[in-house]
Amino acid sequence: MKIHGLNKTTLLDYPGHVAAAVFTGGCNFQCPFCHNRDLVLYPNTQPCIPEEDIFSFLKKRKGIVTGVCITGGEPTLQPDLKEFLAKIKEIGLQVKLDTNGYRPEIVKDIIADGLADYVAMDMKSCRTEYGKAAGRADIDVSKIEESVSILMEGRTEYEFRTTVVKELHTKEIMEEIGKWICGCKAYYLQSYEENENVICKGFHTCTKKELEEFKRIMETYVNHVEIRGV
């Protein structure tokens, strides 16, 4: 595993858990609003943390930390991800996987082997605008559709989430996302925040009123909808 970051304690990244967050490098998307530019575009320039250090820390903190969030970048690009997750499970900790869903075969395999207790999948946009939000003109939306279907089978706890950007998301787009994931367990609107590490600067945060309107739209299709970051 190419690990480029460790947040030793977080109360935000894994619902219901005091967790540690492990950051992997590299991504198959280049979302223009992504706030982990160097991790996504230049992972080889970032310091690496040995796996042994991660597991040593987790063993010492077991009892305080109850879960581990694997994020990135895009974790499913790591060839030894399953082995890494298995070692976390052996310690007795819960695992949350963050993913963009573009490698559905990996997501399916991890769930089938019981290696993720919770999966958070980004819904970048509606089908017709997905490539624009993901930073890929050649996007294969069928891969996203497959991951959505896998999660909605309900074999593990999951959520869908969208980082909402004023220039990229409209009421019409939110309607289409709602129809796409209709009946899912949980959906979160995450408010975009500009920082120095975004891939492309110049995007803006939606107002609280706009986010609340998007929330009302999504509640037509999803039972549990929340706004994060406001």
C-alpha cells in the first residue's frame, strides 16, 4: 500500500466511530474541485508511511480508535488493498472504505469478503454531467452504475455523497441524482470549500439556502438526507 497520510483521530470521517483515516495516493479521476491535488496528481512526490507504522499505531490505540477510514486519492487503485483491510480486521477494528466507484469489481470483491463494514461512495453528478465533475472526458458511467447497484444490494452499510459546487450542480442535476439512487439508505450533501490545494481554483460554495433546497429535492427520493460542512 502506498500510504501518504494518517489522521490519527477523527470524529467526522466514520459515522459512529472514533476513527483513524489512512490516505492512499493516486486517483483515476481528476475532479477539478478536489482538495487533495498533490495526493491525486503527484503522489510520488509525497512522503510514504510504512504499513508497519500504521499497524503499530492502530494496535496501540485499539480501544480508543474503533474504526479506520481508508481514503485518498482512490484506495481501490492499490493492488494490495484487500490484504491491508484484512490486517485491520484482524486487529479487531471496523473498516470504512471511501471510493469513487470506478472500479466496481474491487468494491464487489471487498464486500463479498467482508472486508468493509461501511462504504462511502461519491456521486459526482448526474449521468450526463459525470465526466465534467470527475475531470474525465472519457468517463464510462456504466462503472458508476454498477457500483451503485452493488451497494444498494445492502450487503454492507453504505452512503452516497456529493460535494456540492455552485458551478457544477443545479436543481435539475440533483433531481437526476435523486432518481438514480432512489431508495438508497443514506445520502449526504457536502459543502464545497475552497483551499490552496484544490486542483482548479475559482469554484464557489453554495449558500445554505441553496443546499437546503437541494436537500428537499433529494428527500423526495431518499429517506435519510443530511448536509455536511455547514
